[in-house]
Amino acid sequence: MMKLKIHAFTLLVTSLIIFSPMAEAQNKSAGIDLSLWKGIATQPSDSLQTTFFNLGLFTQMNQLKGVSLNGLSAITKKNVCGFQLGGLTNINGENSTGIIGSGITNVTGNNLRGIGISGLINITGHNTEALLISGFMNITGGNSSGTDMAGLMNVDCGQKNTGLKIAGLGNVLLSNLTGVAVGGLINITGGKTTGVQIAGLGNIARRLQGGQFSLINIADTATQGVQIGLVNYSRTSAKAKFGLANLNPDTRYQLMIFGGNTTKGNVGMRFKNHLFYTILGVGSHYLELSRKFSATAFYRTGLGYEVCKDFFLSGDIGYQHIENLDNKGVDDIPARMYALQARVNIEYQIKKKFGIFASGGYGITHYYDRSKIYEQKPIVELGIILF
């Protein structure tokens, strides 16, 4: 078997050496290109040649309409239409249509339609209408439609980007997004986002008319958009924001100091917008645990409006985490609990940066480690608002 392979390889090399000068001299395309290296092939790569089948190590062709298989690389001056597989690279000067695969890099000078798969990177000079899969990065110089999947990053430079973008690190779109961008860390859209951005850390969009879902969401304008995350920021009010902190240039940052029948002392920061607000804070001495120190951390989100001048009415729901510290084990008190609470609040603004408020509501305190309620009762709170 080994001797047969050696004889076949020797025959291929011999035929290439003998017939390559004849093919170049006749300047005719046989449609079949057997190639060892640039210039050592059964078919010349001049402008009159079209290749229908190519098998080689390193090949340079004029254009391909068919199948190309190379152990190392293929360089095609004009168009490729069909199936192309290179061990390392495929470099096509104009358009690629069909399936293009390589171990390291696929490069298309103009447009790509079909499927591009590479171990490292896909590069398209102009538009793509394709499924792109790469281990490292996909780069499109023009418009992109279809599905882009990259181990690290997708970069699209055109005016229109539609379809699905998935990247281990992130997606960078210099203009508009109509579709879904999923980034392990971040998504950046330089134009309008009418689709959805989903990221592990942050989303950035110039104009948001779709949705952002991440820990941090940032948009320049977001009048028709929805932001859901820990921190949501936009220079204009979004259609809806859901997060620990919802911010825009008109957001008021207000310090709240209050106490009540559930937690004796609390300090919170309220992020107040035109209608919506959120509150983050901490408190101490929860319930009847004043014999020893206990602590809480809470989050509330709500909706409020001005009933008349300087008089506000609001309502919110909240979650409270309770650390019982040295109280644990006393009277069946666990190390930690949580409470779900709802409140209605009335607020009077005495001065521009000073107000008072009163709250009434209901809370349920629950064990973390068992399906059992520790306590449920009405809530009454009084406090002041600064700034």
C-alpha cells in the first residue's frame, strides 16, 4: 500500500512537470487543475481559464466553478462558485458563492454568499449573506445578513446588520443592528438597534429601539427601547427600564433615612426619574432581634407621580436580605432570611432638597432553607429625604 501511494505521488509530480509547460503554451483550460505549487500545475492561472475541479497543495487559479481541495492554500484571482477547502487559507479576489472552508483564514475581496468556516478568521471586504463560523473572529467590511458565530468577536462595518451575531467576547457593529447580538462580555452598536442585545457584562447602543439585557446597559437615545440589567443608563428616558439603578441626565439622586416596625434604622439611595424609581439601601436590627445586632440589605422598585405641588404618591415592591449574625440559633432563628414587601408611600417636599415621607404596606419574611414563613405583618415607616 505504501509503495502504491509513492508511485501515485510520483506519477502526479511527473505529469505536472511534463504537462504544465504544454498547458501554458497552449493557453487552454482543461477545467481540471492538479497543482503542486504556484506555476507547477496542469492549468495556467491567466485570465482565460476557468477551473471546474482543483486538487493540489498550493494553487493559484483565475476563477473556480466547481470544487477546490488544497492541502495548504488556494488563491483565486476572480470569483469562486462551489466548494472550496484549504488546509490553511483561501484567498479569493472577488466574490465567493457556496461553501468556503479553511484551517486558518478565508478572505473574500468582495461579497460572500453561502457558508464560510475557518479555524481562525473569516474576512469579507464588502457584503455577506452567509453563515460565518470562526474560532477567533469574523470581519465584514460592508453589510451583513445571516448568522455570524465567532470564538472571540464579530466586527461588522456596514450600514445594515441583520440576523444573529454570537461571539465569545463580543460583537462590534459600526452602524445599525436589526436582529440579535449575543456577546459573552459586551455588544457595541454604533447606530440604531432595533433588535436585541444580550451580553454578560454590558451593552452599548447609540440609538435604542429594541432591547438591552445585561449587567450594564448604555444607550444615547432610548425613547422606544427597553433596558433590563443592574445598571441602565440613557441620555433620554427609555420606554421601560428595569434594574437596580436606572439612570439618565434627569435622574435625581436622593438620600433616604428612615425607620419602622420591621427595621429600626435604614439608609438608602433613591434613583428617581420622571415616573419610575429604584432604591438601594442597608438597615440594622431587623424585627425583634434588637438583643443582638442584625443587618439587612434591600432593593425596591416603584412608580410615583406628583398629585399636586410638592405632594407625591408612590408605590413599590421590594426584596430584603436579612443577616441574623449572633441571633442565629435563638428561638429557631436561622443565620439568614429574606423578605418580600409591598408599600404605598406619601411624600411631601418641604424644600427643594428636603422632604418627609410615610409608608404603609405588608411584608412576608421567609426562610431560605425551608418552605416556611417566619413572619408576616403590616409595615409602617417614617423618614426624611435629602437632595
